[in-house]
Amino acid sequence: MHSARDSSNGFSIRQPVPFVRAGQVKVNISPTLLKHYAQCPHRVRLQYIERVVHPRVYNHFLSQGLIAHDLLRFGATCLKRHLPYPDDAHLFRMANLRVSADEFPTPEACHGYVEQIVRWVRRGPSSLDLQAEVLLVEKFRSRPFGGGDGGSTTSLLFRPDLVLRCKDGDGSFVQVIDYKTGSRFVDDDVGVIARYILKPLLRDLFADPSTARVSYTYVWLEHGVHDDRDLTIEFCEDRWTSITATIDRLYAETAWPPNPTKLCRYCPYNGNACSAYRPESLAELDA
Ligand code: SF4
């Protein structure tokens, strides 16, 4: 890889490189990749094109969220197998097995950490119809998507936390569940991409997949609330234009400029492969 130094900010400028290269067999685009691209093109270059390995940085909240997702997956698998949802004692045991008490200053701190995980996981089923048929539990699904150059094939990729087939007075519908432990922010594009990817599944379930009812539910585990979106065809078509425009920009991108913002604090390349974000900028960003 060729690179040169820009002495004005110490940022390493590399040669232009496209996202999809001629002859490359398959490239997957996930909602997370598109979110990262909107936040900072340079991060996409480092993570998805150059595949720069970053050091593992322990993040207390991320680690808690991963354990919670692990337990939620277990709970959803129980439902899929028609077994009872795990009770609190079971959840505590499972969470304790995934936590190292040595990482905490006191046993109380460790207990508080586990308690919060269990509180989140308990809120998971509260937003579900427990009689619903469990179709998918954290399973990657992809669907080809046209584009790219030189015969490359691109797929849109998505891993839903849970997909249910529910019934109400108007018949059956599909509900996609997305568990979140962070702050409440709804990204409608994720649901639209989910509906695009799940079309083969809808085809198996409904005579006409284009009229099938699909909803996307964000479950905010910290807040104990959920946000539902009806993924009607009109709603999806409306958002689809901007999603494909973003993917077209991604295909056309070669410069991958850095975009230093407060989000750099959470970027694993900050101070590692990327030096665009400078601590002295912090005051400006906080202003
Ligand atoms: S540190 Fe900031 S500017 Fe650099 S890649 Fe990460 S998000 Fe982009």
C-alpha cells in the first residue's frame, strides 16, 4: 500500500481505491457498513477494504450489551423450541458465567453489573407475542443487489435478532425484533433493508409477498419501551431511493475522507490506523 504524510495534521493520505473492485467475487453491504459510511468514509476504508486489524479495547457497556444479546438469543431459542423462557435464577447463572469478578473493584460492583444485564434481558420478552411462531434467531440473511463494476456481485446482508410470525384480527404478519441497549435512536433504513432481504422468506409465507404485513420493532432494553414501524411497501419505496443513492455513492467513492467528530471516541481506529482526530479538537467539538 502506498501512503504519504500530510504534515498539516499528521494524517496519512493513501492512494485512491474503490469499494468494489473488478473481478472481486462478492461484497456484502450491511446496514452497519452504511451507517459507518455515513459517519466516516475513512473508517469504511480501514475496516472493510484494507481490513486493518485494530487492538481489542475493553468497553464496559459494549461488553454488557454483548452478554445481554447472548442471553436474549438463548431465550429466543427456548421459545423456538417451545420451551419456557428462562427465569431470573437461570439468567443470573448464565450472566455470572460470562463475567469475570476480577474485573470489578468489589463484589457489589460485579453484582450490579450482572443485575443490569438480567434487567435488560427480562425486558426482551415483554415486547413479544409469546404465542408467535419463531422464524429466525440471529441468523444472517443476504440477498443479491445489483451494482458494482466489472462483473462483481454485491449482496445486502442483515442479521435480525429475532423474526416472528404473529397473528392479529387482520391475519398474520411478520415482526422483526431489534434489541438495543444504547440510547434511543430509530434508523428506518435498517427496517427497509430487512424487508428487502427477507423477501424470499415472505414469499414462502404469503401468496403475495409485496402485500405482506411486516413490522420492525426496536426494543430499548435500558428504557423498557419499544418503537414499531410498519414496513409498508409505500414506506419502503420512499426510503429505498435514498438507500440506493448511498450505495451508489459508496461504489463511486475512492477518496474515503476522514470525518473527525465526537464519534471518533468510539472508533477502534482512533489513534491506531487513523490520526485524523486530534485531542486538541475536542474542545471545538464539545463547544
Ligand atoms: S478516528 Fe474518526 S476520522 Fe478516523 S476513521 Fe475513526 S471515525 Fe473516522
